[in-house]
Amino acid sequence: MAVLVIADHDNAHVRDSTHKTVTAALKLSGDVDVLVAGKDCGAAAQQGAKISGVRKVLVAESDALGQGVAEALEALVVPLMANYDAVLTPATSQGKNIAPRIAARLDVAQISEIIEVVDESTFVRPIYAGNALETVRSSDAKKVITVRSSLFKAAAEGGAAAIEPIEAPAAPAKVRFVSQEVVKSDRPELAAAKIVVSGGRAMGSAEEFKRVIEPLADKLGAAVGASRAAVDAGYAPNDYQVGQTGKVVAPDLYVAIGISGAIQHLAGMKDSKVIVAINKDADAPIFQVADYGLVADYKAAVPELMEALTQAGK
Amino acid sequence: MKVLVPVKRVIDSNVKARVKSDQTGVDLANVKMSINPFCEIAVEEAVRLKEKGVAEEVVVVSIGVAQAQETLRTALAMGADRGVLVQTDADPGPLGVAKLLKAVIDEESPKLVLMGKQAIDGDNNAAGQMLAALLGWPQATFAYRIEIAGEKATVTREVDGGLQTLELDLPAVITADLRLNEPRYASLPNIMKAKKKPIDVKEAASYGVDIAPRLTVLKVTEPPKRQAGVKLESAADLVSKLKNEAGVL
Ligand SMILES: Cc1cc2nc3c(=O)[nH]c(=O)nc-3n(C[C@H](O)[C@H](O)[C@H](O)COP(=O)(O)OP(=O)(O)OC[C@H]3O[C@@H](n4cnc5c(N)ncnc54)[C@H](O)[C@@H]3O)c2cc1C
Ligand SMILES: Nc1ncnc2c1ncn2[C@@H]1O[C@H](COP(=O)(O)O)[C@@H](O)[C@H]1O
């Protein structure tokens, strides 16, 4: 059995979710290749080649691949699947965008957001916003799988796989990339961070969100997250959203400030190792999953927390 | 232009799903069912296109049990023109859904398919992309803003790291994200009017497509439960616990 992993990368770097997806792939087979599709992505390919357990790295470059156009990825990957029995990609927005197209073209069901590999054909995946776990067996000859990478350990580095350039398909005819607005941040990436500090509707404004959440995140070296209510109200950018329909995170420490703990929010963070909640309502559902809670107004509690962290040498 | 909107009947998003004790699935007996929230957003967007004079007709399609007619009525009350129920008791999964939708689209020839990005029961996030691939149509998933001009759609999408804008040639498939719009509440007169709008009921088998399940559910279990922890008196306590007890600082 041979397995292809479609790398998550930004051309210069492969993201940690790729290492985690390689771990899932290695549970299926020892023959794991990584595909780096992008533009000027030689550096990412070099990094991919260092992931332990990887047999070889395929690199394809074109404008459309660099822009992540789904039709281009489909045209690239579907023919490659003649040589592979399974393709895995992290369940990022891009992974979700492309994998079902590949599955449909191969006429196989997609197995979405697996959290465990039981055997070559059997997988565990959350359904109903994580309120149930489904164990499914696939009868398809080829498997198309997206991986909830937060639940797999990252494969180590230290490999030295061969890098093989492959031809990119022609640009898709019916879709054109117009533009991309990227939110720039020096903080760790939400999906990969060891600590996440999230703010909710209680912040009340974008200024307050910045004033309260960001300094605390910076002190902790944390990524910043948000509830849907905070994103909808414009307090935080859309890609900060944690939850059923946002990002799923499982850091060592998750700090929820002024977030009630709706099922859909919990779906995105309840696998965190340690959860801290700061909420003025003692009955907020977030306290049912929090290891440590402060029933307090964040306006007082967050400055106190900053002070206590300073005292503790942070 | 004709717009087709597939809508799914799912557990209401305010209800917490409970796993059956025999581990065969989630207990849906006597549970409130609703239109999938993302499908509702897709219907709203289609109705707005009609109100702007961009769309002439909005056709809603549901694949599922007889009661999915209620879901279609919800969409009709929001302003869709007519419904098609593709009736089946089996859950065809996203691949089967995409194949059945393709068969409906071959008959209906819409210029635009607007659907939800994800059904909140299976959380698959796949049917729209699969449909686009089967049709050979361009796609824009996770739509945040849609503009239609002539034979083109310009769609801004929610992606990791920000927003991306694509231009698609119609016909195309677009899937809705949460922030595309805020769906309206149907007024009572519109609910009454919706009762008279036509719903065509067809048997899934009549389309002659292979919707045999490819995935067998071996079991459905409850996720490990987290224990509620402790409430602390002060931020200083918290820092000391995080440092000394949890070891995460
Ligand atoms: C289909 C669907 C998908 C969804 N997906 C997501 C998702 O991915 N992620 C997500 O987060 N939500 C999602 N939601 C929304 C979710 O249901 C909740 O509405 C949302 O999480 C609420 O956000 P919140 O906790 O910030 O706001 P609220 O529920 O309003 O909670 C605010 C909290 O702040 C507390 N508070 C207020 N003032 C203070 C103060 N001064 N100090 C301390 N505490 C204070 C209050 O006690 C309250 O508990 C989804 C909903 C649907 C229907
Ligand atoms: N049974 C169904 N009937 C009609 N539309 C469906 C059905 N299942 C899925 N869809 C559509 O596909 C979208 C994505 O669903 P999924 O891929 O199952 O998460 C939904 O928001 C609907 O628009």
C-alpha cells in the first residue's frame, strides 16, 4: 500500500499539520510520499524531505497551484492516484476545499477529519460537533482522508527523502484567482500553538479585544483565538474562530475569556490538555469543561493575571 | 437565471446530540429537527439574488425521508419558489448526495448551485465540492461575499489566514459560510403562502444512480468526558496551579 500526503505549506515552510498528517499516514503504510504543490516552493519541499518516514517528496509548481485553486489541485492529484492507495491531507480550509473533489473524481467516499486510524480501512471521526465519535470502515479501493491533525503527534525531523519534480497541470479554465488578504501576525499559528488565549462576545469591541486578549497572549507566547460571536461582531478576524465551523485546536493550555462555552465552541477546543475559563457567570457551560475557573469580571481578572504572571517570572 | 439550493434536514443546532446506548448511532427520536444552518444561509442568499433581480427562480432540493418536506417548506417560506424531494430512507452520504444532485441538475439546468458548506450532523463538508467535480464546474467554498454579474460570479471566501477572492464562470457551485448573511425569519403570511408552493416528490431509486454506501458505521460512541475542574479564588492561585499542578507554564 502506498500513501500520498498533500502538504500544508506556505511555499517557504511546511506547516506542523503536515508532520502530524504524516504520522497518520504512517499508520496506514510505510510507503508515504509527500506532495508539495505550490509556486516557488523549493524551500518547503526541502523541509518536507526532512520529515522522518517520508519515502520521497513530489514537487509541482504553477501559478494556480500557488494560489491553491481547487481545480488545479484536483487535476494534479487525480492522475497521481494511479500510484497510490490512499491520499491524506490535513483538514485545513484548503484540505477541505480540495479533498472532496479528488474523492468524487475517484468515485470514493471521503473520510472526513479522522482522529484515529484503527486499521487500513477503519477510522474514527467526530460527528455532531464532536458530541459523538463514529468508527467507520471504508469498502472503497482507494481512500481519500482529511485528518484532524491536532490529535496526532508530529512526525520527527531527521529524514532525507529524495525530491522529485513533477509536471503541473494546465491552469483551470473556468476559475481565476483575484486576490488574497492575509492577516499578518508574529504570534504562533492558532492550529499549532502550545497555548491559545481566546476572547468572546464579552469583549464588546475590537479595541477591547486587542487591549485585553493580545497582551495576555504575548506574555504567554500564545496564539489568539475567538468565539464565533466575537468574530461575527467584528472584534477579531474570521480565521481566529475556534469551533465546529472554525479551527479545531488542542493546545497544552487554552484560556477562554468571556466565552460562554456553546457546544459549537467546545467542539473546537475540548481536547486541549488544560482549559482555563474566566467568566463572570458561575453557571456558564464553559466551567463544565474547564480545569481551572475564575468566576470574575475579566476587566479585573485579566490585569491580575498579567500581574501574577509577571511575579512568576513570565 | 435559475438558482438551485440543496437543503438538508438535520438535528436542530441548539440540541445536544445523544449517543444511543447500543452504539448504533445518535438518538433522533423526538428530537427537534431543522434546516441545516448553512443551508438556511444558502437559501437566504438565493432569495436575495431573486429580490435583486439576478435570479428568476429559486428551486430547493432535499434528499432524505418524507419529513424532509418540512425542511423544503421552511425554505419556501423564506422565499424559494418550488421544491424537489428526492425521497430515500437510507443516508446516501456526501458522495451519494452529490450524485443525486447531479441527476437533478441534469434535469433542471440551473446557472448556479448555492449550498451549505457543511451539514452539522455528519460534519463532512464535502457534498458541494464533490458535486462541482462531478459536474466539471468551478467551485467557491466557504463563501463570505458573492457578487454575480452577467456570466461571472466573484466570490470572497473564508480561508485559513484571511480572505481569498475568486472569479468563476457560471454555471458554478458555491458553498456558504456562516458570515455570508443573516437568514430572515419567515413571516406568517409567507409561511401560509409556502403551503401552496409546489413540491415534487421523486424516489431516489428512479434516478438510477449508484448510492450504495461506501462507509459502514461499525459503532458510534460518546467522546471521553472531561471532568469539571475547580473554581479558584484569585489569579495568583491560577498561576500557581498552572505552574505547579498542571505544569503548563
Ligand atoms: C451552525 C453553527 C455553527 C457554529 N459554529 C461556531 C464555532 O465554530 N465557534 C463558536 O465559538 N461558535 C459557533 N457557533 C455559535 C455558538 O452557538 C455561540 O453562539 C457562540 O459560541 C457564543 O459566543 P460567546 O461565548 O463569545 O458569546 P456568549 O454566548 O454571548 O457568551 C458571552 C459570555 O461572556 C460572559 N461575560 C460577559 N461579560 C463578562 C465580563 N465582563 N467578564 C467575564 N465574563 C463576561 C457571559 O457570562 C457569557 O458567558 C455556531 C453556531 C451555529 C448555529
Ligand atoms: N441529504 C441532503 N439533501 C440535500 N442537500 C444536502 C444533503 N446532504 C448534504 N447536502 C448539501 O451539502 C452541503 C454539505 O453537506 P455535507 O457535505 O454533508 O457536510 C449541505 O449544506 C447541503 O447544502
